[in-house]
Amino acid sequence: MKRPKCKKDKKGGMLDLLYVGLILFALVLIIFFVHKVWAEMSPEIMASELGNTTEGQAAIIQTTSMLNGFNELIPLLFFLLIFVIVMLAYFTDVHPVFLFIAFLLLIVFIAVATMLSNAFEEVTAAGDFSNETDTYTAPVFLIQKLPYLLGVAGIMVMIAIYAKWKLAGG
């Protein structure tokens, strides 16, 4: 069976894992900042005239429940992105010579994920985000275990890429 030529600009490679780690890190920090601002603003809104109306109270309750929903949404988004990357990696044609390069990239990505995890811990350990770390336990766990999760995902991507190559008769 003749192998098709590899295409440029393919998705599902190792670089996408780094993007997922950076997206997760940025998303969790943004949600922490929004939650902190909302926690400081909501008592003032409740004390104003807007807080005395039914619509104002409903908006405050809706916003608070939406922010609390990110505790479940961020891990779901993370694992769905990893699943999509592994699926796309399976459908990407790659020569096995790139296994060594993929492994080196994985080591670099794990090092970057370790730095992101440590930076996140430094930012949240200052005490300003203690309420947010108590509220968002699942995203905090993901960030703390980010090097391990990206390592496992990288191995899954490498297995998917080269399983496809082996099945194609390589």
C-alpha cells in the first residue's frame, strides 16, 4: 500500500500540547482574576440600588453561578482538547524518523509545564488568591499536575502517530 505524501500545516502534533498547557495556564489565571474582581464588586452591587431590584439580584446570582461553573468546565475543556489532539495525531502522516524529535520536544514541553506549574504556585501562594484556590480545586489540581498530564498526553500522541504509520505498512 502506497503511503500518501505528508502535508504541511498539519494539526495534531506535539506542538499542540504546548498550546494546551499555555491555554490552561492562562485560562485559570484569567478566571482567578475575574473571580477576585467579582468577589470585591458584588457586595458593592448588592448595597447599591441595583442590588435591591429583583433583576439585579438575579444577575448577581447568575454571574456567581457561572463563575463557579468554571470549576468543572476547565478540566472538561482540558481533557477534550487532549482527546482531539490525540485523534488528530492519529490521522496525521508522519515519518518515524521524527520520533526522536517528538521525544525531545516532549522533554522540553514537560520542562515548560514544570515552570508554568511552579509560577502558578508562586502566584497563588502569596495569599491574595486563597479564596480562589479554595473555590477552584479542579483547575488548581490540573495546573499542579500539568507536567505529568502533558507527559502522558505526549506519549499518547506519539503512540497515536506511530501506530498509524505502522498500520499503514511502514
